[in-house]
Amino acid sequence: MSVVGVWKIAAADPERIAVVAVDGTSTSYKKMAIYSNQLAQGLRALGLERGDRVAVVMRNAPELVAIILAAQQIGLY
């Protein structure tokens, strides 16, 4: 799903479940959109620009999805 898709769903149906973690907790599209936007701002604050690359090593979790969306949002690879 593209970043645009996440924002559209967050606007149209904010409480819709976007991600379910291994422990069963869920994250709504609204929360995922807000969190990924905060991460995108943080990545920009670190000096990352469109076309830069990001590497992440972590467990499969909702935070990983948010990082991917944040990177896509500002044009990172």
C-alpha cells in the first residue's frame, strides 16, 4: 500500500485497523498516519533528503511499517 493510500484511508476511516502486532494489539490507520508523519519529520531533521537510503534492522512490528511509510513519504529508499 502506498503512503497516499494510508492517508486516504486514515481520512476516510480513521479507526480502521491498519496493523496487528504479534501480541494481538492493533494500530488504526489514523495512529499509523500520525506516527509515520512524526517519523518522517524526524528523518528530515536528521538531514535525510529525497533519494537517500535508510537501513533498518528490527523485529517485525507496527513500528517497522511506520518507518517504511515515513521513508516513502519523503522519498527515501
